[in-house]
Amino acid sequence: QTVVTQEPSFSVSPGGTVTLTCGLRSGAVSTGYYPSWFQQTPGQAPRTLIYNTSIRPSGVPDRFSGTLLGNKAALIITGAQADDESVYYCLLYMDNMGSDTWVFGGGTKLTVL
Amino acid sequence: QVQLQQSGPGLVKPSQTLSLTCAISGDSVSTNSASWNWIRLSPSRGLEWLGRTYYKSKWYYGYAPSVKSRIIIKPDTSKNQFSLELSSVTPEDAALYYCAREVNGGNLLWGQGTPVTVSS
């Protein structure tokens, strides 16, 4: 039972724009969930793209942006490039009656073609 | 510049305990502005957050429900590092294990990763 939901796969054309989303099985994602986004490429450690909903760490290109859309968190990639082909994971903070945990979504495999 | 260096065996026998260590440079495990996490990556489960520890006047611990009965994360202030112990491992625990520092709401700095195989 996946608490944090992501699209299993998505495709985008080179130069195009894609919006990946991160939702909850029950309820809406808000800033209090501190949504973060990570890029996972085989053979490399994951790379942090966005944290705290919309903040980009230094060194991450500004074509990666984060926001809330409706009841979900979203990662928007503009001007997609071939090396953006990766698996993208979101991470949400859950504070359940004082027991706080982080939970990853199942990941979205992005194809650039 | 903060860096995390992982160490520990890459092969564990079924039913035994997996033990990994993450040495910290450029920060302190006792800082009150970061948490210290263990995360794993497997083909079947993707990224899975396992647990964390952090210090705010005292030590706090949080664990994923899926491993809560088998996991211990320990800070070691004398060596400025933290460790993972996962007991009663099965082949399902085979994965690439990462330590990570978290600051400012989900900003993760990752270690280099340690592949762990569970086999007799």
C-alpha cells in the first residue's frame, strides 16, 4: 500500500516541459509535508533537485522547479534534455502523533524521446 | 564542505545483523540543525527511508514502520559518526544503502552508497 503516489512513468520530447506529481493516498500535500525531489541515475548516488517544496540547492539548473499544484506537489522540468532521463522520487515528511518519519514515493521513470 | 563516508561489510548472512557506519566531516553529529538518515535503494522498492537520529537538547530517533522492530540507528559523538544496525536480515534486505544528512526540510546530502548482499 503506497502512501505517497507518483506516476510510474512519463515521457517528454527533447526541449519539452513535463510536470511530475507527488500525492497522498489520502489527503492533500501541503508545505507542511516539506516535499522534496530527487533524481536517481544508475550507478550514481541520488541527487537532490528540490527541497522544502520549491527550494533549489546550489548547482541545480533553474529548469528544475518545484511547487504545489492542486492537492499535490509537483516537479516541473522545462527544456528537457537527454540526460534528464532518470527515475525521479519525491519525499514527504509525515508527523503522526509525534512520531515523525519521511516517506518516499514509488518513483517516476522519465523517458526523453 | 560536508562529506559522508560509509563503511561496512557488503555481504551479510540471512538471519544475521547488517551493520554500517557513516563518518561525518565538515559537520557535527550533535548539531541541532541536521538529522542523520539511512536510506536504501532496491529494484523492487525504489528508494526507502529507513530511519534517522537527531539532537535537540537530547537524542531523538525515528524509524520506518516496515523495519521498526529490527533497526537501530546510533550516533557516536566521540568519532563523529552514526551507524545502522538491521537485524534478522533476509534476501529482501539486499539493497544499496545510503547514509544522508538532512537539513532545512528535506535537503539531503548523500553518502557514496554501500551495496549489501544477503547470502549464505
